[in-house]
Amino acid sequence: MSMKDARGRPLHDLRISVTDRCNFRCTYCMPREHFGSDHSFLPRDELLSYEEITEVVRGMLPLGLKKLRLTGGEPLLRKDIASLISMLRGLSETVDIALTTNGALLRQHAQSLRNAGLNRVTVSLDAIDSELFQIMADSPRWTPNDVLEGILEAQRVGLGVKINTVVKKGLNENQILPLFQHFYEMKIPLRFIEFMDVGNTNSWNMNDVVSGREIREVIEHEYGEITPVARSVRGEVAQRFSLDDGYEFGCIESVTAPFCGDCTRARLSANGALYTCLFTSKGNDLKSLLRMGAAPEDVSRAIVDIWSKRSDRYSEERTKQTKPKEKVEMSFIGG
Ligand code: SAM
Ligand code: SF4
Ligand code: SF4
């Protein structure tokens, strides 16, 4: 059964935040002044258990779900994450399972993730220069080399690999070319993300956004003509581009070229609420339903009810908004 929201969009992707904790403090996501030692993260019993997450996915698969992405916070901080992947793989041999990570712990986990049935990882890396990496990630314990070793190991064990880079004006624009060169040589697709106004703590300002078009100009100047690649599946977040020799990279332009019309994504927060848009302030509580012992059909029915009422299109409306609205943090809802 395929189901559509109020704007005719199906539910194809679910992003699952498995934890609101992180070992980085990226300034654009979890700035230390807001996520310091006095910040209250979710207590353990508020987190959905792996069994509960599996029940949500079981209820969603018959509705047309095709892709799962484990995220957070930092998903590799959650204990024995590979066992969640095995449980999800047990529900379907064909569903695509991906994980987004900052890469710090990837080297030690890659093999077990692969063995459990993970298909792909997206690794975030905003700078290859150590000092800039520190400025962006604000976590002195880790270096770009730790992340690069994780990427190599993920490739070695046979995981699909993509890289995400957030570009912030005046901060890491000078990393566009070094990162591009590095991953072009490795033949790994790199996706540049426009700095977004998620959450309420990252002091977002339109002047700090480097547009996808500006990024492509930098690359074109160095590598020659860039050709847009037609989107192959509905709901693909990155617009892909290719160089003459066939190397493909992407731009996620949710600020300057919003793609709400094709948004087929739902998000499950670490404490079991279903969000129908990255920018909403309120989720739909599924945890209570699960903890009352709901049957899979009840979970499916609740999801159909939530999704069929969905009409979100925040990114398309952003410019019309006059005052900032209260939003949920990305580390909580899952990026
Ligand atoms: N910790 C993992 C990581 O960094 O890959 C997974 C969670 S993180 C919230 C998921 C993605 O969201 C990362 O690629 C990160 O760069 C991106 N992100 C976080 N805050 C952002 C913002 N304000 N604008 C654009 N992308 C952002
Ligand atoms: Fe952590 Fe990822 Fe957010 Fe950085 S972007 S603070 S690594 S959750
Ligand atoms: Fe989807 Fe909301 Fe982002 Fe639009 S703003 S693409 S509806 S998550």
C-alpha cells in the first residue's frame, strides 16, 4: 500500500535519531554554549529501545517505506548499534539502510555495521585542514585523519560511502577545493550542504549561507564544465552534477533551491516522536502507543493518520516568514 500526504507526497524515507548525544560540538549544530556540561540530554528510559524502533519500522514498511537512515546526534555512540541494524535487516532484505556519522568512531565499527546488513554510510567532514576542522567540530580529541581512516575502512569492508560538507561563509569556504580534490581522487561522491536555519541555537543568518551556485562556480573554475544530472528517484535531497570525466558530486540547496514538493521523508526522534518536517516544532508521540503494547496494525494506522494530514513545506515558505518560529534541534530530531 502506498499512502500520500495532503500534497500528494508518499512516505518513502525514514530518518531515525538513535541518540541526541554527540562527541562533536559543531558550531552550526550543537554549539558548546548551548550544549555544554549542564545540558540535559534525554534520560535512558526516554529513548526508544531497539525493539520499539523496529516496531515503528514494521508498521511503516507496508505503507511504502523504501529507505532507512540511522542518525542523531552521533549514532555510533549508541551502544551496539549493529544489533539495531540486524533487527531492521531482519524485517526486510531489500530496504535500503544507511547511517550518517561524523566518522570519528567509524574505523572501529565499519566491519560490524556491514556484517549486520548496513548498505551505506554518509560521513560528514567540513574541513581537511586540522585547524579548521577544530573550529568547525569544536572537539579537540578528534582530527580529520580519524575521519579519513574511518572512510577508508568503510570502503574496505564494502559499504557505499558518500561525504557531506556544510559550507559556512567566512569559515570553511577555502576547504571546498581541497575536499573536492581529495574525494574526486578517491572517486567518492561529495555533497555540499547549504548552512540551514535548523533549531534555535546556531545563530543562523542568511549572510552566512554559501549557495550551491557559488560552490559550483568555485569548482567549475578549477575543474571545467559541470553538467546537472537528472534526479533518478523522487525525494532525492541532493541535486547531482557531473564533471566531463563522469565524476558526480551533489549540492543540497535547501535554502536557495528548496525541494519540499518532492519531500518523502519522515523523522523519528530519539524519544519516539514522529516529525513530518525538519523544521516543525511539534512531533507526534508514538512512544506512548508503543508502550501501551500497540499491535503493528495500530502503529500503521497511527502513521497513516499523521502522514495523510501532512502539508509541511517550510523551506519553500522560509522567505515569507516574518518572525522566527520555535524549531526542534537537528541533533534531537535527526539530520
Ligand atoms: N552526527 C552525524 C553527522 O554529523 O553526520 C549525524 C547527525 S548530523 C545532525 C547530520 C547532518 O546534518 C550532518 O551532515 C551535518 O553536517 C548536517 N547539519 C547539521 N546542522 C546543520 C545545519 N545547520 N545546516 C546544514 N546541515 C547541518
Ligand atoms: Fe554532532 Fe553531527 Fe551535529 Fe556535528 S553535525 S554536532 S557531529 S550531530
Ligand atoms: Fe521536507 Fe520540511 Fe525540508 Fe521541505 S522543509 S524538504 S517539507 S523536511
